[in-house]
Amino acid sequence: MEGRLLARARARQEQLRSDNRAEENRRRAEIYARIPEVRTLDASIRGVMAELTGLVLGRSSRTVAELEAESLALQEERAALLRENGYPKDYLDPIFACPVCRDTGWADGKICDCLSRLYKQEQTRELAPLLRQGDQTFESFRLDYYSPVSGEEDGRSPREEMTEVFQICRAYANGFSDRSPNLLFTGGPGLGKTFLSAAIAQVVADKGFGVAYDTATGLLTAFEREKFSRDTDEQSDAASRVRQLLSCDLLILDDLGTEMPTAFTQSALYSLLDGRLRAGKKTIVSTNLDRTGIAERYGSALASRLEGEYEWLAFRGRDIRALRKERG
Ligand SMILES: Nc1ncnc2c1ncn2[C@@H]1O[C@H](COP(=O)(O)OP(=O)(O)O)[C@@H](O)[C@H]1O
Ligand SMILES: [Mg+2]
Ligand SMILES: [Zn+2]
């Protein structure tokens, strides 16, 4: 699990706990106002409890059995009062969102399902900018947008090639592991690169892997803030984002080549991609640049890492945004 997401999941659990404490207090105030005898009974029950404690210290003349019987009688009286007034008998009991771990997040020395669920939600929320674009899943990926007519020079049609790209991506997502290759999506705008990235991200995140998505521009902004920001909150947010971008199991780096080319961005990108390769973490890079474009823009060091360590998938066809407009 990734520390920052776990911290957020725990913060949400803490929020649930304090909401429940507030609800307990509200209920108690409500009951005390409507059935004042309950308040008196509660005071008596507390008195008996205190006496029980005192007994251990030798400060009461009554026996444990006597005190327990009295406490029980008081509690029954209290339950009866609640019932007579139309309240469930546990109306004043502590409220737990998860009875299994009593909202501690741990049960039997393991992370409780409720906390895992919150963690998963945080993980998905992290992918929100990618998933916001709607239903981008393997099931909704359409091949009829790609022409079945093959070009002059090479024999295969865009549709044939994109069928293969689609199948490779789907198999990649389903079989994702730390032995998966890195992928590089190339091709012009509107060909489904971000779409297939989103489809992969959802499947891989559902398997419980840590998946992060960002555009090259967004990612470099985090690197810049981590390094140069004077605002400490902004700086530490950026630092944890950078840690996540470096350490997540699968990073989707979208739109490489659209960021501002500066000495800083070039070296930050190199060290990010190189660091992830060394750590054995997987990356999917999308770009509108071709081989020559990449080498020109990033120099031979980065180009040869991408060349040697990534499986390239060429996206073909016509801009689907434009096609949709034409078809209306
Ligand atoms: N095969 C597809 N089936 C259905 N919609 C698609 C397909 N490919 C792309 N789209 C849609 O077309 C638009 C552009 O696709 P996108 O993945 O953003 O292209 P790219 O990232 O290659 O520029 C998006 O709205 C996307 O949902
Ligand atoms: Mg895109
Ligand atoms: Zn739980």
C-alpha cells in the first residue's frame, strides 16, 4: 500500500469515527431531553461502575455480585424506558461503521476490509482525471472507427493494426505483474491512446496494484514544485505526489512531448523514467512524437532507453474526435 493513500483512507475513517461520536452525543442529548429519567439512570449506572472499581481497591462494602446485579437492573430499566418511548434498545450504544474492527481499521492483526475499501476508493479517486472522461473500458472500445482499407505501402489496414493493439492492451491489463513490459503508445491525436490507457488503468487498479496517471505537464509541475516551491504545504504535497509517481506499480505518463522543454524538465523526465526502470516499476508512455521526434527532443540517452526498454505500439487511423463530428 502506498503511504499517502493509506493516510487519506485513515483520515476518512477518522472522519467517520468522529461523525459517529457526534451522532452518539446528539442521540444522548435527545433522549435526556425527552426522557429525563434516563439521565438519572445513567448517573446511577456510572455510580455503580465507580463502586466496582473502588471494590477492587477495597473501598466498597458490597460484593461484586451485588453490584453487577444492580447494574443489570438499572440497565434493564433504562432499556425498558427507551422501548416504552419507541426507541430501539441499542439507541444509545456506541455506533460503529464497521462492527468487525470497531472502526480501528485492523482486525486479527490484518488490515480490515473496511479500510481496504477506503484505500481502494482513494486509489480510484487518484485516477479521477483519467476516468472522468467517461466510459473508457475495453468493453466500450470500438474498432469500427478505424478504417478497414489498407494503405498503399504496407498491407495492413488501421483496423487490423488497432485490433492487435487493442488485444495486446487487454492482455497486458489482465496479466499485469512486475514482469510486465513497459509500453509506449505513439500516434497522432484522437486515436485512442488515452482511452486504452484508462482501460488498462482501471483493470490494473482493480487488481489492487497502485496506479498513477498524469500528463507530462502535470507530472513536471509536481517535480518543479517539489524542488522550487517556497510554500511548505505546496512543497510537501508535491513531494508526496512525486514519491507516488516514482514508486507506483504502474505509471501512465500521458502526452509526452507537450510539456515545456527546459533543461529541468528534460532531466526530471530522464531521472523519473530511468529510476522506474531501475526499480522494476512499469510505465506506459503516450506521445504524438515518432522515433525521430523523440530523439530530437530528448536526446539519445532518453530515446535509447525508450527504444530498448519499451514495447512500442503504433496507433493508426483518423482522429476519432473529428470522425465523430463528421458523423454527427
Ligand atoms: N476505439 C475507440 N472507441 C470509442 N471511442 C474512442 C476510441 N478511441 C478514442 N475514442 C474517443 O475519441 C476521443 C479521443 O481519444 P483519445 O484516447 O483521447 O485519443 P489520443 O489520446 O490518442 O489523443 C476520446 O473522446 C475517446 O473517448
Ligand atoms: Mg491523449
Ligand atoms: Zn473494519
